Amino acid sequence: MVSEIFPLKTRGRGISLAVLVNFGSNALVTFAFSPLKERLGPENLFLLFGVVALLSLVFILFKVPETKGLSLEEIEYKILK
């Protein structure tokens, strides 16, 4: 959850920024898809998206801390230490 990664005092602005980045990323993928499909071909574009997905998975597995069963204060301490 995006709300868990921001300290309590900056949570509102942090979530707003995260939503803005999310919508911007979605717009970038939407507008870049057709030109990339024409330039790279559908097979290579699928491969590109697959590589990005695998890199994202590796990042999540090794860099994103587990927050299951922790209070918001414990999560904040774990992220800020």
C-alpha cells in the first residue's frame, strides 16, 4: 500500500504525489505504445514490457520491506532507519 510508505505528517502530500506519478506513468505507456509497436514490432514490444516487469519484480523482492503485521509506527521506523 502506498499510504504505508509515507510518514504520518506527510502522508497526504505523499499519496497525492504517488497518484500523480501513477497517472503520468499510465499516460506515458498509453501514448508511447502505438509508436513503439510500429518501431519495434509487437514481439519486441512484448519482450520490452516483459523485461521491465521482471526488473520491477527483482526490485520489489530485494528493496521493498515487508509490512505485514506491523503498525504504521513500526513501518515508519523500519523505512526511516
